[in-house]
Amino acid sequence: MNHIKSYISEHKDRFLNELIELLKIPSISADSAYKNDVLKTADAIKISLEKAGCDTVEICETDGYPIVYGEKTIDKNLPTVLVYGHYDVQPPDPLDLWHSPPFEPVIKKTEKHPDGAIFARGASDDKGQMYMHVKAMEFMTSTNQLPCNVKFMIEGEEEVGSANLATFVKNNQEKLKNDVILISDTGMIANDVPSITTGLRGLSYVEVEVTGPNRDLHSGLYGGAVANPINVLTKMIASLHDENNHITIPGFYDKVEDLSKDERSDMAKAPFSLENYKKALDIDAVYGEESYTTNERNSIRPTLDVNGIWGGYTGEGAKTVIASKAYAKISMRLVPHQDWEEITQLFKTHFENIAPKGVSVKVTPHHGGQGYVTPINSIGYKAASNAYQDTFGKSPIPQRSGGSIPIVALFEQELKSKTILMGFGLNSDAIHSPNEHFGVWNYLKGIETIPLFYKYFTELSK
């Protein structure tokens, strides 16, 4: 791609300012109080795609938040790349842990980002990474270097399960027809160690409710005589792992694939310092399933984690009460071949069965999705690898991620095309956490690398 570095250098400040304006909008899909902000963000994405050179851009209504669709067709005989991203963000809580307001973006230098990083909710997940594709598109169209056709599908419900995206994809297969899907919603090992994500874990997310007496009780008058739902819930949760941190739900591991020694050996080649890992998290030891390394535990093995737990009195001071109800939110990260709906049912059956007498249990599934593995011998992977080689000066390492993008498996099922995951964030970007950020260098390097994917994919497709 001719003059891409000079183009980025010339427009760097504008690229950053445009992203900052987008990050100022609190597009929190999980909270209905921000509905207007989510819709405002969809409008902003539409305008950005139009300015980037798309011939057609439309806001497609769903039963939830809209999907922004754009396309540019230069020759129907050429390949088509479908870009997916999302414009919604996670809630910023807890607010008191942010060093600067989550929707007032600031650029600050850090040890890992000497060129600065943008601190704001959504900076890395996924507004910053999604917007790289918009700016890459702008470069290709404005310099007349777009080598193939492109389509954009940017949704506003990824952080709440993408329920309406599935319906949209199923109802618009011809509209979304493509030769490869390109997503930047993952990360890489380090700025000097590029990597391409080749696997994602699936997800099952549930909420549990344990009910005891028909009202809150005085803990002196009733304590020791009536089942305390909070005590019971914590015991039930504790029983979900054994002494080796192995999940105890019957049938949970039946379809888990055990990777070969060779595959595990290849994974181990990725640079990793356990001491640096612990230091970055301010912990003195790692924790997890026996017989697996840290990088295996967070990528190729399934997990079960409590994401929130509450009940009874949590205000200031004391209130001696046995709560009538206790609650928890639980997520299970799944590996390929584990069906999320089957795992949800296994959890529900088991959790209800282990409840003692004196309480009742309700399990409410929220959302989920399947895991995904993409081959490294596909044209799409080779094109991405060549692109990284050009801009980083070294070949990327294939890497399985511990995260989940549930719609990736749906895309392959419905659209019959492979997905390439070109992430430019780092694990230290604090996505879903206070002080989320995205390196300025990473943002610009993504804009530089993405057009080369188009170039190589078109050439390899001939």
C-alpha cells in the first residue's frame, strides 16, 4: 500500500480526535438509562462510514439496538470482506476506581505506552479497534487503493449477548454474503510480539437465586434454626470446584477436547513471564486447574467464575438479619465442542440438585455462545500473517484467546465463511475494568496493517 505511513502521520491528530469524540458518548447497552446515547453512537458510526467512502450506509432496526450496515462494491468479481465490530460498551462501574472519568477520554503516557494511551470506557473494547477499520477504509478509498469489495456490520448489543444480531444475520444472508469476515475485538501478545487469535472460548452466563424464609428474619430469634440463603448459596458455589479446581458439574467435561502434547508445546513458545504476570496483577501466586499452565488455563480449558454475589444488608453499619433471598451471577467460559445451551442445562440441573432442604433455587440463563477455532492454513490467515509481517517486521504467532465473541460461530454457521481475528489491543488494556485504555501506537498500527490484509487477501484469492 503506497504512502500509508505518510497518510497516517498527516492525519494522526484527526484520527485521534475523532475517536475521542466517539468515546465521549456513554453507549452502555446494559443500562436502559443510556438508550439515547447508544442510538446517538449508531448515528455517529453511520456518518463516519459515509465519510470513509461507503457507497451505501444504513441504520438497520432490530428489536433492540440498531445495526449500522455499510458497503462499497467496486467489482462483483472481486472478493468481499465483511468487517464486524460493536459500538456499545460495558458499564464503567466501579466509578471510584477510575483515575479519570470513563467518558472524558484523556491520553496519558504509560510504561507500556510511551507514545501515550487513550483512557476511556470502550477505548479498546471495541470502539478504538472498530474505528481502526473505518480509518483504514478511508485511506484506501481516498487514495484509490481499495483492492476489493467491503461491507461493514457494526452492532450495539455485543456486551449484552448479541441476541438481535443473530436474527439479523439469518434474515440477511444475501446482503451479508462475503468471502471472509474480519474482526478486531481481541488482542496480541505484545507490541513487539504480534499474534493472531485463532481460537475463542464459548460462554454460558446464568443468574441464580436462592430463597429461604418468606421474609427477612431477625438473626437472633431465628439464627441457627432456619436455613440462611446467603450461607447456603456460598456453600453451593464452593462445591462447584474440587480440591484441584476441577469443575464438579456432572458431564461438564464430556466434550472438552484435550490438546495434543505438540499443540501444547507450540502454545508454550509464546513469550510469557509468570513473574511479570503476577507483578502486573499484584498477586503472589497464580491459581487454577491442576496440571495446566497459566496460559492454558485461560485459553484452552473451561472455567466457572462468580461475577457477582449479593443478598441481605450491605449498607453502612450493622443490621442483624437473615435475608430471605441471596443471588449470584455466574459465567462459564467454554472450549470448542462444548455446547453452551447443553452446559447451561447441566449447570441448572446440578445446581438445583445440590440445594439442601429449606431453600428453593431458581436458575435464570442470560446469554451464551459457542467457542470457535479458525484454521491457520486458510487464505484469510495467510493474508493477515503477511500484513503483520510487513508492518511489524516479523510473522505473528497464532494464539488461542480466553475471551468469547459468541457471534463468530454463528457467522460460520449462517454465512459459511471463516473469521480472521486481527486484534491490536493488549491484555493490560483493562477492558471491562476501570481505567480501560488503548495505546495510540496500537491504534495507528492497526490502521496501517488492516489495508495490507485487503491487499494480500485479494492477491491470494486469484
